[in-house]
Amino acid sequence: MPKVRKGVVQIRFEILEYLYYEVEPQPRTHIWRRATTMSYDDFQKHLVYLIEKCLITAQKSGKLVITAEGRSVYDKLRAILSSIL
């Protein structure tokens, strides 16, 4: 069976989901390894988008955390995705 390619929304949702449930700030590489199966370069593009949209933020240490807005978007996406999947 061919491998199903994930869409942009699903990839970003999975990154938000990982950070949503992680209490402590997370290093980029940790998120990349645990939340995705893509190349690091592709992962970085999604992080840039999420940071630009203020859904995640980088701390001075470089570790990432989900913002209040990111939590809200995740909650909304989870509700919508569960109704259509």
C-alpha cells in the first residue's frame, strides 16, 4: 500500500498537539523527532509559519512553547478534525 502523504494542516496540527501536551519548553530537534516524520528542512518551514502566526514562540534558550493562541487554535482544530475524520 502506498504511503499516504500528510497535508499541511495535519502536519501543523501534530506539531501543535505535541507542544500542547508537553508542559516544559521543548528543543526543536526533540519536536522534530517526536511529532513528525519529515526532513528537518521541511519541519523548519512549518515552525517558521507557526511562529509567524504566534501559535508557538521561542524562548531565550531557543526552546519552543505553544502560546495561548496556539492552544486555542489546537482546541478548535481538534474539534473540527474529529467531526470530519
